[in-house]
Amino acid sequence: MNQRLQELHEKTLNLTESSGVYLMKNQQGEIIYIGKAKNLHRRVSSYFRLNAEHSPKVEKMLSHVDDYDFIVTDSEYEALLLECSLIKQHKPHYNILLKDDKGYCYIKVSKEDYPRITVEQEKTSGGEYIGTYTSHFTAKAAVEEVNAVFGLPDCRRKFPQSFGKARPCLNYSIKRCIGLCRGKISKQEYQERIKQAVQYLKSGSQDSVMRLQKEMQQAAEELNFEKAAILRDRIRAIERAAASQNILDNAFQQADVIALADNQDKVCISVLIYRNGKLQDKYSFTFREQAEENILEAFLIEFYQERDIPEKILLEKELAEPELITKLFSEKFSSSVKLVIPKRGTGLELVHLAKRNALETIAVQEKRTGKELLAVEALGKLLGLSKVPKYIEAYDISNLASEVMVAGMVVFENGRPCKKAYKRFQLNQPEQNDYACMQEVIRRRLAHLQDKEDEYFSRVPDLILLDGGKGHVNAVFPVVQELCPQIPLFGMVKDSRHRTRAIATGNREIQISGEAFFLITRIQDEVHRYSVAYMHKKHKQESFHSELLAISGVGEKTIQKLMQYFKTKDQLRQAEIQDLQKAGIPRKTAENIFFYLNPEKKGEENSCV
């Protein structure tokens, strides 16, 4: 059995549920298998589950797997095309079926009065063939799409023999077929549809839309509004198909898309390679942040040392010196290169996709999810912090008038609660005062920064959040400036319904949305829950403490002995008289305590006497 499978299973726990391609690698880093998945997490984790039943081929492949990589895509169809491209490029040992020439196939347009568009394994006489396709699944997907867009029949009925002999099938009812079987469509009209469908397969959606738009405009000018309406619906169908499979209709035909994910300790740069409008490959590189001051510029220069450069490079943000980089590339490759920072449209969507790939790569390494890391990064940008707030501490005060006053501290690391680092504070204020209580808590906490025995208290947080508004921030700010001025300080503001509303600075509020909003809401809810739970616990302890003082012979020192010997109230209630004496309590006082806590047993003693 491969000893690496358990480690790979743990690595896969936080893998994205998006569609994409996964690449299995051996100990030498060679790609030995490439597959596609509608859900990467579900598919890849299925390989590494304990006691999973696999076919002999899969078992043999897994015995050589040492690691895996993945590429996130926007759709399963995009993953399918990318899988074929990568298999052709890398020729993995265990992708026998897709590598074999026998797997090649064609799209056939039959030669008959009412032609059909189908997938065929080999060329035979009688018809027009489009291809070769390296994958049967790719060709099948293309045929299913073109039949749906143009409403072509995919049933087994023969035409014109079947005209009017049976009711139209479900595809006609849901408008996926024009209902040729009704016999109400002329041969000329149907063949015109076939012609347009073939042009769509050969030239793609963009050219088809332009051509149909011209025909629709001409039909409208000729007052043939019925034909114009049909063409309009066909254009919409093509646009819907292209929108769900943007790999086929990409405005950036020759482009590299580069985005960066920063997790403070490390930086991941993801590069998506688009050629002829199709996603062909992905590269991901992880660096320590301190390696380069301007890491993106250094990466671009290094990355294109041994690689051809495309017409455009899409980036998520401006470079420090874009003119120098552009000049360097233009001279090296003797052609103009555009560095593009898209603000909207397809370009921005591609940058977001590259960003997701970079985030998911770090997420797997950090055993986190991409959404958690995205939320932390978004929060850092929202607050204008110089680095990503990887380690966040949040505080809340909870009190019952001035009777019980406590505070809770929760910690979120990489967007997830770190419960080992949680702390509780019993406050020493003479009266209820939230501002004074918060000052006391932060002073006591920051005083422990030099406490090397506590790995969490000795850690300097990247961000402190207070459950409160501008008043709390202004009250605590001098304490932070005195003890550790480099720590950013903000407040978490709630609305009248106790729901997260905004982030507070000392003089204004910052509105939050998206992933940062959900993270702040989680933090605020968690610190409130933790502090309130501690307040209720202390209140019960205080009530029990007062209750014990009412027992004859019991004072503060006696209670202290009891609490040290019996760790919980339940242990004290279950103790016998002899057990109480072992805690250093005199016999008479022990009897008083025992019968006070167990009044039902006092009657039992009297009956025995």
C-alpha cells in the first residue's frame, strides 16, 4: 500500500469544489495521470479514501502517486478541453485510452434530405466530416451543444418517413428541438439550419452571431418579422451557450493571465496560459514574501526568460515600473507586448479565475479553504493594512450590572477560529464601565507579549478587533500605543438588531461587504458567544459561592479549600462526609455542608438513629 495516500487524503480535505483538472505525479515529479472533474474535492478525495474499492488500473496508478496538482476552471466543459490539451502535451502513462489514436473521432454531417449531425469513430462514405477530435467526449459535447442551439433532432426517427406519425417528444416541448417530426418545416429551411450549424462548429460562436445579426437585420428591413424573430432567438441561444462555456468565446486569443495570492508567510503566483482563445495550461509558484520587494516584477522577468511571450499579459494590479518591463519584453521578443489591468468584462473574469487558482493552491498548503484566505485578504485591503491580518484577536465585554464583569478573547488564524488561543478575563472594575473594562483587558493582554511560556499570548496579533464602536476604539487606542503601537486597532459595530453593520476607526465607520463582511460577522458572533458563556458561568459560581456562605461554619477559607479539592460543583455535591473531611474540613462543618447539599439524606440519617 502507498504510504503517501493518508497524507494526500489530508491535503485534499480543503480542496475546492469547483470544476477543474487534476494531475497525478510520481516521486520524480512526472505527470502519470490527468483527469477532469465537475467537483475537484469530491473526485480527487475519492482516490485517497481509506478502504476505497478501485479497479486494478486505478490501484496500480495510485501505488505510484506521490503528489498531485490541479487547475481550477470555470466549467466542466472547459475542464474537458483542458484535459485533452494536457494529455496531448504530457502523454501520461495511465491515460491510455485518450492517448491512443483509436480514441480519435469526427463530427459527421450526414448526406441525406434531412441531414443529422452526429459523432463517428471513423470516416465512412456519404457525408461531411469535421475534425479530427482527440476525445470522443469533446466531440460529443460539441454535437450536443450545436443540436440544442439550432434545435436539431437527436432522436432515432427517420425523415421524411416519420412526418406526422407520432407526437413530438419532450425536446420539442422544452424548446430544444424544432419538431421536425411534425412535418411543418420545409426541406430548404431545415438545410439552411444545418448550414448555419456547420458554420457554428467550424468558426465558433462569435462569427455565427455576427452573421446571424446581419441576416436578422436584412429580414427586418424586408418586413419578414417572423424570420427575424427566429434569428433573434437563435442568436440568444448561441450567446447563452457561449456564456456557459467562455473558453469558446474568449476575447483574449493569445494571452497569459497572472494573479497573486498573499498569505503573509508566503505568496503564490498563478499563471493561466490562453492560446487561440482556449485555456491550455496553468503554472503555480509559491515564494516566501520577503524574497523580493517587488515580487511580481521579478517573477515576470524570470518567467519569460525561457518562454515565448503572448500578445497580452493580464495582471490584477499595476506594476511599480510597467514601462521598463514593457520595454524589456519588446526588445527581447522584437514585438509589442501589452500589460493589461482589466477593470471589467471578460478580462476581469479571467484575472479572478487566476486569483482563485492561486488562493486554492495556498489553501491546500495551509489546510484552509480558498474562501477563508480570500476573506482575510479582502479584510486587510479594506482596512488599508500593510500586510494580510493572518492572526486576529477580538474582544468583548460581558457583564451582569456590576455583579459579574468578564471579558472574552477569541483568535482567528487564516480566517478560522483557533480555539487553543482563546482567553477569558475576570475584571476588577469597581463599577460597570465598558470603556474602562476594555482598557483593562487590552493592558493585561499586551503585558503578556513577553511571556515566552505561552505560545499564543507571546504572539503579536496582526489585528485587534473590539466589539464596539468609535468610543471603544478611542478609549483603548492610548493603551495600544503605549504597549505595542504597531498593532492595528478597529471596532466592530452592530445595528439595533445586534447584527454586524460596519468597522469603526477612531473617527469614522467603514462599510463592509462580500467575504470580509462574512468574516467579521463570524468573528463578532464568536467573541460575543464566548464572553456571554463565561459571564453565565461566573454568575452561577458567584451564586453558589453565596449559597455556601449561608451554611453554619462555612467562611471564605472553607470555600477556598473546597474549590481547590473539588474541581467542580458536581464533584462537591457528590462528595460524602468523609470526602469533605479529606479536604481539611472539620467533622461538624462537613456534616453541615453534606446535609445542606443533600437535604433528602438528612431524613435517612434520623430514621437510622
